[in-house]
Amino acid sequence: MFDELWPGGPRFLQDSEAFPLCTDSVLLADFANPIRAKRILDLGCGAGVLTVLLADKAPTANVCGIDILPESIAVCRKNMTANGHDPACICTGDLRQYRSFYEAGSFDLIVSNPPYFPAGSGYSAPNDARAAAREERNCTLSELCQAAGYLLKWGGSFALVHRPERLSELFCTLTQSGMEPKRLRMVQYRPESAPNLVLAEARRGGKPGLIVEAPLILSGIDGAASPEIQRIYHRGI
């Protein structure tokens, strides 16, 4: 059974063994800028929430996705098809072997909602799919950035969502992989809360210079969804 993200919006068949449809991918899809992108890649696409949203946002682009779990790729292909997108470029594979799948400089935009925590750093989910989505079991942050740096064309962008406590590591790793951090947005649950997520964009071969955008606030002091979240989820429109 497919669930609509919002009334009349994209529909998703979720993988019961993997992470459920989450806000993180929706926020990243809104943050990423696919304007003029002809080829887009979702690294570690999972069930394809981010993949579908980017395909909706950039209908003329060729949107690809890769994930190491065959069961997640099967769901991703069904989700792409259900939303009117071609699933031909959705493939099973280890993104650490990126040279085996794609040529250097193949993509204008790469996106990723990667695992946030190093393997063995705390709680481990009870099944492999959830554990792989939470922990860097199949790909470290460094390996992810290496793949993105190789696969992006010169001037292309890499957008991802991550945790604020790893921001220094993220920026250093992006730079080491040939990408310059260019845009940053913190995500806060409430105006008075500390950030719990970061949205970051880096450019292949970019010059130094970082734009820090206003924080994305998810809800007001009263707990009601913020105007921006209502816009992102097409509520009241």
C-alpha cells in the first residue's frame, strides 16, 4: 500500500524492515538545488524518498540512485514507477566501488542522506537494513565524499544532510575530496532549541566562501508546524 506524503503528492511504498519515511530526506530535497542539472545521483538511495522528490523537482533531469541493499532498491524502483519516473537508473551496488558504475564527472548534482553515526558508536538497530541506515557499516563519511568528489563534474554540487556534531569532520572531508563547502543551513526543532541536523552543499572545485542561511525551524514554541514546514509539506495550500 502506498502512502501519500501530502494530499495529491508523491506516493511511497515503504520498506517495513528499513527506516520509515522521515523528515530528513524531505528537508534535503527542498534544500538541494537541481536547477540546470541534467544528471542527478542519490548515493545510498534506500527506498527512494529523496530520489523521487528530486525527480519531481527536476522533471527534465535523468535521476539515478544506488544502494547496497537489493530489497531497498526493489522498493525504490516501485516508488519511482508509482510516481511516473523511469526506474532504469536505479541500481544495486556498493557505492564504494563507484568507479565500476559511473565515469568521473558524470553528474551535475549528487545528494545523500547517509548514516549519521560511526559503526559501533552506540545503539545498534536490531536488523541489518535499519543498522545500515543509522551506522556507517557499509560506507564511511570519507568514502561517501570520495565517491561524490569523483562523480561530480567540475562545478557540480553535492548536497547532504548530517548531524551538527560532525560538522567539522564533514567540512574537512569535503575539502579533502575536492569539494568546497558553499552553503549551510541548521535545522532546529523549535526556535529555542539547539540544531539537531545540518543541511550542507559543497561544490566540486569551488572557491572558498560559505553562505550560512537562516535556521530552518520545524515548529513554534507552541509545537505547531512552522510556516516553512507547512510550505515544504504543502499544507494549507
